[in-house]
Amino acid sequence: MQRRFTKRLPGLRQCSYQERLCRLQVHSLELRRLLMDLAWCYKILFGRAHLQSEEFFRPNMRPSAQGHKYKLCKKFCASRVRAAFFSERIVNVWNSLPRNVDYSTFTSFRRSIKTADFTQFLRCSS
């Protein structure tokens, strides 16, 4: 949808999708979805949403020398449909968050994840 819309803007027809996003100073829909998924994951894990985190996630009890202390366990998914569900697709991204992410408040979390590199989780990086 965003791809088609940006192509119709005056002066951007011949530009690549990445160049159009750069010129317009916007992120791809895929990256925005990923950032929103991380925000929801934070809200669920830290009690900011009226949901039980145990219904969605299981904390990783094994201490890790790498990364942050809020890592989650990845469940086995036999079907691709289940693997696309929110609580399954976000675990790898969440576990790969860098150490410098600030978990103290929701606002600081959202601000700090904007600087992280998520290109390995995006089909078309922006």
C-alpha cells in the first residue's frame, strides 16, 4: 500500500522505494509494525496492558552473558500460521535487542529502540 502511494507522489515516480522513503523521511510499514510489536511486548511484559503476560510469553530462566535480562523462551511452532502470531514472531526480535535499550519506562524504551538495527528481521530494509 505505502509502496504504491509513494510512487504516485509528484517527482517520486522514477525513484526506488527506499529512495522514496528516504526523501519523505518515513519508515516502511514493516518496520513500523515491528516497532509497534515491540511496544506491545513491553506493555504486556511490564504490566502496562490489561493482559496476563504468562498467556503470551515465558521468560527465559537461564542467565545469559549476552544481551539484556528480559529474554523470552521461544516455543516450537509446527505451523507457519502459528509462527506468524504476535507472541511467536516477536520473541526473536525481543531477544536480540541490544544492551543499551532502556527498559526503565515505556517512553525511554520506545525512544531507545528507534536507534536499534532491525534489518535482519525485515524483508525489505529501510
